[in-house]
Amino acid sequence: MNFKCIQFLIILFLFPGFELQSAEKKQDKKPNILVILCDDLGYGDLACYGHPQIKTPHIDHLASQGMRLTDCYASAPVCSPSRAGLLTGRTPNRVGVYDWIPEGHPMHLKREEITIAQLLLQAGYDTAHVGKWHCNGIFNSREQPQPGDHGFQHWFSTQNNALPTHENPINFVRNGKAVGEIQGFSCQIVADEGIRWLKKRKAAERPFFLYVCFHEPHERVASPTKLVNQYLDQTLYEDQAQYFANVANMDAAVGKLMKTLDELDIADNTLVFFTSDNGPETLNRYGKGSRRSWGTPGILRGMKLHIYEGGIRVPGIVRWPAQIEAGQESNMPVSSVDLLPTFCEIANISLPQNRVLDGTSLLSLFAGSKLERSTPLFWNYYRANSTPRVAMREGDWKIVAHWSGPEGIRRLGNNVNSISQEYIKKSKLTKFELYNLKEDISEQHNLAWQEQERLSGLKKKLIQKYTAVQKEGPVWDTRGYEQSREKRLFIGPSK
């Protein structure tokens, strides 16, 4: 028996409550929280979700250590609204983030909204955001709230995508100061920043909330040559190999983050939630120079910008070794709007008052019990590529609704403007579709005529929810932005 063991036995003999107190203290410690959000990662883009070629060993291993969610949803089928919903626990139209936010646009996540980061910061957590922000149009300016105004003590962020591509980006800002060009690929740069922050925290005993937002695999895609070469013989096009390598590079960045948790001996009490902001991008939507969107929704109908499953159902993995048994799979519907109430419960924080939350705590699901949802999951995207604009899921059933606004998007103008906001605020729901997702995951069989009674009940709930959300959403004054855009288009691009 060595000297340390003898010392420990003496302490136990003299202080019999020592071991119990230490165990209780460890158990009472609030868990760390790491959210990893990918950009345009499709439901079928990971090996553990069925992709036949892309290798994602680190994410697959993460899934094996926790719970793989087969019915995980983003709060919207497009980036900015999805991020606003995740941070606030509120369906994005409530907070007025109706679409992706162009640079210079007045739309933003308002200062009076309460985010996960603000709540956890007040509860004693250290907080950091690294990667894509995309919750405002006027970035790194006092004109609109920045990540630091929404509860992040440290932020290393871009307004939207990594520019000019994922390779050697030039548009990162660290705590209000532009960084300039950084050598390397965005996902590795973002992961490295998060790791440095974790290792340099002054009070390591404090819990943390780290929000990692990769730009991958959003266009414009750029990937390491070594990884691309590994996929060239498995694909028809180099652009497809670039996409496959892009996902694989992001997987390596996830592995780097997980290794750091192990090295710091904090993995056991760290809740990791991995997901995507929406479904995969449609090939060639961005035109010349952006042709590498080879993501897949798997067997789901639709893609990014669709209200059908392919636009909103995304990969979801949660690992928390101290609380979640490894090797599980759950088909319980969950959404990114559930994260705020979940994190509030695990950190023993009161939910925000005087506002409607659309999410539900997932703690009972993590414990192996049935999840009771007080309000059905809901989506509303006015510029959807699918003809339907609104959807709601309750149990196995999903109701999809068309609206009285224009079916095409040309009449809506460019992004959120004075014209589109008229339709957003005033359009009614018209034709309805009904799907049993348990039996018809690909939404091929509209059961609206066969299930009249069920349709009637769901229709009533959907209209009630849609009307309430429609009423709450703010109207943005976009006149200045529209005039500025018209002027830019008239003059032409600067040389």
C-alpha cells in the first residue's frame, strides 16, 4: 500500500463524513454545457444517420456515448430564424427574425429578448460564442446588439458566413475587434478558439456554456486537399468530394473538442448537444462559384427552405455521461427551442417571465421517461420553397398549411421588406395537408381526406398558434435598407 492510500485511510478514519461530502459536492456541481451547431448539415449527411460514403467517426462515437435523436428539429428551415429560436426558446416569428439576415438589414434579435447565455451567465456560468452569429444585420456595431449584449462574455464571431470561403477567412471579430485573415479552415479555427477559451478560463471551477457554431458545410465550401483526395474516387465530381471532405473536416473539429473535454477531465459532467440549423442546401442555388452543396436529407421530403421534413428535421445527438445512459436512440420529437427550458432546469434557473416559450425541458427524456409536451412543435417560414408555409407536429401527426399570400416568392420581394411584412402579418391559412410521420416519414401520403376528425382538431390548434405568433411578431422599418439596396443595384458593384 502506497503512502497516498495510507493518508486517505487516515482521513476517512478521522473524518468519516469526508468521502460523502466530497461526493455530494461533486454531484451538486452544475453541469457544463456545450452546444455544437452546424450550418446546412442534412439529416442524411453523417455516417451514423446513414450516409454511405462520408466518414464521421468522431460524431459517430459521440452518438454511441449518449443518445441519438431520430426526430430532432431545427426551429426554422433557414439559418437566422433557427438560431434565434435556439437561443430564446421561442418560435422565431415571435421575435421577428423572419428570414436570413443580410448585411446591413435592420432585422435582428432584439435586446429585450432573453437568451440561454444571459440566463446561464446570471447563474454563475462562464459563457462564450465562437463561429457564425447571424442574429443581426449590422455586425460589430452599437447600432444593434452583438453577442456580448446577449450574454456571451467572450465572442469570436462572423456576421454570416466565413469569407471568402472556409479557407483562410478574413471576417472574424473577437470581442469587438476585427482579427483579419486567419490561416486554416473555419471549423478548425472555431474549434481552436473554443479550446483556448476553455483552457484559459480564470475560474475553472465555474461551470461554462460554450456555443460553437460551425460555418460548415454551408457554401462557399472549401476543404483540405488531403481530405478531398480521399473522396475523389468515391464521387462523380470534385465538387461533391469537396462537400464530403467538408463534413469530414467538421467531424475532426468535433473530435478535437471532445478530446479537450477528456484532457480537462470534465467530460463526465458536460452536456454536449450536437445539431444543425436546418436541412441541406439545394445544389446551385447560389449560382456561379457556389456549386458544392451535395448534402442530403436522406429519405425525407424537401431540403433547406422547405416546411416538409427535409427542411427542418436535422441530426441531433446529446451526450452527458453523468446523467444519460450510453448507446440510446430516441424517436421522441425534440426541437432546438427545447434547449433553453432544458438548460434552465438542469442549472436550477427560473424560466423567463412575461413571455411565451415554445419549448419544453428534455430532462425527463434524458432520464428515460416519457416527454410531456404542453404545446405542439410549430414552424412558419413565409419564403418557403415548398408551397406550404406553416407546419405543426403533435405526436406522430404533422399538419402542413398553405397560406393566402403568394405561392411564388417573387411577389414577396427581396428578404424581409415592407411588402413581405404585409403578408407575414395578415395572411390566413388556407389548404391543409396531414401526414402520419411514424408510418410515412417521407410525407408521401396526405391523409387529410381520410382523417377528417383528426384534421379538424389539429387545424384548430394550428390556426390558434399561428394567429398568436402572427400577432406577437414585430414589424421592422425597412425603408432605409430598401432605398440603400436600390441605390446599390442602380450604381452597380464597386470596383
